[in-house]
Amino acid sequence: MAQQINLHTPILLQPVRVFSARTMATALGVLALGLLGLTGVLLGHQHRAAQEAQATAARQQLELTQLRAALAEAERTADPQALRQELARLQEAERQWHQARQVNLHEMLPAGQGHAELLAWTARELPPAVWLRQLQLAPDEVLLEGATLDTLSLQRWLARLASRGDLHSTPWRELTVQQVPPAGTSRGPEGSSPPLSTGGLPPGSWAFRLRAARHTPPEHAPPPAAAPGGSP
């Protein structure tokens, strides 16, 4: 009887070697060499970092020694009495400077016409229908920007402001009144004055800007400019 042989039986097939002993040894050798190289690089970086740290520590120690020597020399040669006298002189100079500044401010702004007085008057006399958005005070000028729902109240308040006597109201340096247009419409052509800021104001209200000169005592007024072509 004929015998059948299955050629696919594992015991009869040639074994397939994926990783031989030589290949594995070569791979391990390459890996070992790579690890040795990386270790050498890391050791080199660590050695350089240690050298830099030592140099920095030595430099800081030298600076600390020099600083301690300078402090010891200053304590040995310093005169406490002279230091106290110098401190008292500086404090007295600062006090005199503050006094001179206060005197100059009082001379520039006479009694009743200072910033605090004008602010208090504005808060007291401002009508309910008028509100301010910006108030700038300078020794020679006042700038007011705001809005109103009643132009008649604004006119009456400006008349009371002009009657204070500390502002040049004839004429004002600038008085601009502009109605806030309805939403979605553009304003008309602008004049010579800068446009008023109407952001956040209700349509139909009136925005205004007032710029007025403040009275300055004659001794602090700027000298008049020389006329062109005049004699020196």
C-alpha cells in the first residue's frame, strides 16, 4: 500500500530563523556602544556644568569678600554725626521745596479760585438735567465735556459759571454743542472744532464741550509777545 506523506507537516519543514544568535549579538553590541556614547556625552556635560558652578561660586565669594571689606571700611571711617547732619539738611531742603510749591500754587490760584473750590461749586450747582463726562483743570484753563437733555438748563448753568469771575467768559475759548443723532444716521459736516464724543449718549440728547481761560494774577501772567518787526 502506498504511503502518503504530508509535506506541510512541521517536522518536515525547514525551520525559519528570524533572529539568529549572531544577529542578536550584533544588535546588543550596537546598543551597548550607543549607551556608552550617550553616557560619555552626559558625563561631559555634567563635568562642564560642575566647572562653571565652581567658577561662579568662586566669583561670588570674591565679590562677597570685597563687599564685606568695603562695609567694614565704611563703618570704620563713617562719622555718625556727619550722616545725621546730612540727613537733616536733605529733610530741610525737602520741606522748603514743599513750602515754595504751596506758595506758588496759592499765588497762581487765589483764594476761592482753586481746583477744590471749582470742583465743589460744580458738584453743588450742576443741574440734574446736565451731567459731566470729563473735567480737566489747569492753572490757566478749564475743560468741561458732558451732555444734557435740556439745553435751557445748560444755558442757565453756563451763565452762573460765567458769573463766578475767575473764568474768561467773553468769549469762551471754545463752546460746542451738538445733538446726538438717532441710531443708524450719520452726523453732518464737522466744523473747525474736534468732533464731540457721543458714544453711550441717548439719541436726542445734546453733547457739549466748554473750554475757558482762567484768570491769572498779573505777576504770573506770561509776557506779551513782541510785535513783528518791532525794535528789540
